[in-house]
Amino acid sequence: MPTTAFSSINFSDITDFVVNEGHGVKGLSDVGLKTLPKQYIQPLTERITTSTIIVDGSIPIIDMSNWDNDSKIGENICDAAEKWGFFQIINHEIPLEVLDNIKAATYRFFKQSAEEKNKHSKDNSCTNNVRYGTSFTPQAEKALEWKDYLSLFYESDEEAVDLWPSACRDEALDFLSKSDIVIKKLLEALMKGLNVNEIDQTKESLLMGSKRINLNYYPKCPNPELTVGVGRHSDVSTLTILLQDNIGGLYVKKLDSDAWVHVPPIDGAIVINVGDALQIMSNGKYKSIEHRVIANGNNNRISVPIFVNPNPNDLIGPLQEVIEKNGEKPIYKQVLYSDYVKHFFRKAHDGKETIDFAQIN
């Protein structure tokens, strides 16, 4: 396809090529596009500029190597969840080989033909638990995001073996499995910070009753300064466990500020962030923070987040221990988690506005 194929293309043609035919923005990048299509040009207010970036800022980095003998580690996790909503962990128990394998599998999936990837699109997938797509919610967005993704909702190993794409299935399952011990340790520490001393079966369902793993692909972009890889938002998860590659591009909004801090890639590190569900359950003590991803004009970039969520059928609200032991007044109501998620996905990324869905007026 010639480089000029999209020089004067209209919206329906872009949608057909990128969304309906399954080429994604990777397809646009691969044809050597020189100018960003107007559909991807973000308003000035949504772009990251040098005036809003803290060059020297950094989210906390927590060393997990002496977890069993150092109570300070748990305190540092709670402190980071309160003051930043984001932190990186190093010397965790996820083997580096597992991280390398899932990164390689992400590239392998997206290198497939559009026809092969499109078998897993919303219109073609045989299950709602496997979804290949582009941007966030194209039908609701005024400006599209420069990202393709594969989203895999985990129900069981058996279902995954049957339905997840073979190009990445084993590696995704391995990453999920090996992350479990880290997820449980993080949640134990965070619950202790809320005066919840035991995670029983009911709490486990509420905190980590479901999981979703996404493979994200951000292809090299013409005019990256005009668009975004992901718009500003907070996650709807309890926790998000994010693996970055070495390119970088994730920015976090500093609490009570309009400034954005870059999250630098650290070899072998995992980025952890608080999601809306945990902010609600902690009655606002732990903060889910706006974050976004810039587009890159020189390199392709990937990331692999695991979203640790309540069970879809659970009611989420401030934990009883938080209200009773701390004598707090609830600032969030009880909401069905699946309703909260549906509200999030029916609109474009809009910062922290989703949390209003659970706010007590």
C-alpha cells in the first residue's frame, strides 16, 4: 500500500481500515504514514506539554527482597498508595524470564496479519472474554487514541487454553499465575493499613475475584505531539500490575497538582497502581490517580497490565472495618461492580469522572 494512501482519507475509510478490517493503528504505522490523520488529533488540553511535566519527579520505588523480615516494606506500600497511588516494585518474586516471555508474546501477537488478529475483534470473537481492538471506545471518542490492544478476561485455565490466541496464551497464563503471590502480599499490606487483619474468602472475592490481562501495542506515530497513546484516566481495578518495556511513555498526575510525572522504565520492575475499586473500599484513603501514555515518534512500545478486580457480581463500597474501626463517615455508596465497569466503558477517557458514579451526593 503506498505511503499516500491515507493522505485524504475520510473518517469512514479510516474506521473501516483500522477498526473493521482489524489493521489497527499498527496498520497505519506500517504503511509509512507521514501525517497523523485528523481523527487522532487530540485537543490541546489533552496533550502533554513540557510546561506540565516534572522533570525530576519520581513515583516511589519499593524493594520487596526482604518482605518477610522488614515491616517497613508494608508501611512504604501503604504510604505510596496514599500519597501517590502509584509505585514501582523491584526484587519481587516474578521471574524475569516470565516478564521477558510475555513481552515477546505481545510482539508475536501483534505481528500477525490483520485477518488473524481480527478473528478476536468484538464482531468476530467467539467469547466476550477475548477482545482485540484499537483506541479505547471508538464509538464514544471525539479523538481516537494511538493504541491497539488484546484484552483477556480470566475465568479458568481450561477456558483460556480453548479460547485465548495461541500466539500469547501460555505466556499470558504464566504471567498471571506467577503474579499471584505478589498481588496477595500487596493486598495484605494494604488491608493491614486499613485495620483489616485478615483476608477471608469474602474479602478475597471482593479484592481479587476477577482478573483481566491486556497486551497493549503503541506503534511508532507520525506527529506524536498531536495525539496520545492513552488518554487521562484512572483504572477501575482494585490494583493494576503493569509491565513496561524499556521505551517509556507512562505519565502519572501528581496528587493535588496539575503536573505530570514520567514513570521511568526500570529493568525487571513492575509498576503498581491503585484502582477506583480500592479507593472506594478504603473510603478515599488510598488514591486511584489519573495517568496517560504519550505517543512515540521513534519507537514501537508495548505494555502488559494485569487488572486485579472485584468479582463482577460483588457490591463495592467502603469496607465495614474502615467505617467502624476508624469512625469514618462513608463518602461512597454501595455499587454493583459490573455496573461501575459498564459506566466506565460506555464513554471516552475522562480523567477521574467515573468515581462520581459511586460518590454519595
